[in-house]
Amino acid sequence: MANMDKIVRKLRVIWKISADRVLLPCAFSLICILGSFLKEQDLVPKSYFSDTKNVLNLYFVKVSWGWTLFLLVPFVVLSNSLNRPPKFVLRRLCSLLVATAVWYVCVNTFELIEEATGTCYETSTKEVIHGELTGKGVCRKNGFVWDGCDISGHSFILSYSALVISEEMAAMVADVRGFRKPLLNVLYLSMSVIVYLWLFMFISTSVYFHSPLDKFIGTACGLLAWYLTYRVWYRKRLSPGLPPQRQIKLHA
């Protein structure tokens, strides 16, 4: 337990610094640009992570928002209920509801765009068109290839999830006592690991998958969603508000 306390204290030094929540979106932007260049130049050799069936992709990335909520919901409740009324906790939980709505709308919009802009081809060489198959599901069910504007959902959700988690983690800057401490320490450590995992898988996506434009749009949507909520809307009175420590800094 003492060792975990030391680890969490070191991690808090990282996440409580406002500059780190500026560096993270910059890191996603640079990784997207550099990774896209490396992919287009075919400079990165194939690896275990270039296969979409790798363990991290199947059991973490594809359900990344589920992992994000699984860790964030109890953390937000426990960290925001310290000497604060239930109304405040509910307000902070609304930020996760907003984030979930953003995730749902963006992912489904990407799907609609791919469906609307796609064409069914017999093979990936795109030599033979099956014009009678006008839907992605029907096309793939028949063993053909659907090619449309495939905005990178991975680039969006990995960047957005990591930024949301980092914003919420910044609230816990002091030692917590009582029954909350062990659970909050475990959650804090787990979320830190998840953020670095999302960053690693974002790198993997950038160097192995999608076209540069698809990744740029996906990443831009993730960064824009984070910016419009935590940097613009949540600073307004009629909003879910910012995590406690961010609110203190805003009014200091």
C-alpha cells in the first residue's frame, strides 16, 4: 500500500500541472502527422500491432469508451464527494454524460459518412464495381470490399478518451484519507495506465492504419470535442463545470 501511495504521488505531480494537459493534445497532433508520414512512406515494418486482431485492439481499443467510463464513473463520484454536496457530484457526473453523447454522435456520424460516400468493389484493387450493392453491410456480407470516407474512429476515441481522463484526474492533487484512499489510488493508477495505453495504441493506429486525411479528421474531432467542452463550455455557469481543482484555478 505504501508503494502505491508513492507511485500515485508521483503521478499526481504529472497530471496536476496544467501544461501537461496542453502537451497531451499537442502530442496527439504531432503523432498523427508523423505517423501518417511514416505510413505513407512505408517506413514502419509490420508487427503484431499491425494486425487488427491483436489483443489490445480487440479487448481494449474496440471497447475503449467502456473502459473509460468503467474507471471514470467511480473516480468522479469518490473524488468529487469529498466535503461536497450530492448536487455537486451529480453535476460533475453530467460531464461524463456529455462526453458519452459526444462519443455516440461522432462515431455514428463517421459511420453515416462512410456509408454515404462508399462504393462496393469486388476486391481491394477496386477494378470491379458492384453498383447494385449500395450498402456497406450488404457489400461486406457478400465478401466484397466497401470503400468510402473511413474517418478514423480509433484516432477520435483514443485522443478524446485520454484527454477527458487527464482532465478529471487533475482534480486529485492531495492525499485522501479514510475508506476512499485505497480505491482512489487503484483508480488513479489504472487511469494513468489507460491514458498511456491509449497513447500507445494511437501511435499504432497512426503508423499502420487509415489514410492521412481519415486520421487527421478523426484526431481533429477528438481534440475539438475536448476543447469545446473543458476549455470553453465547462467554464460557463450553465454547464457541468470543471473538476474542483480546475475551478479553484479559474477563480484564483
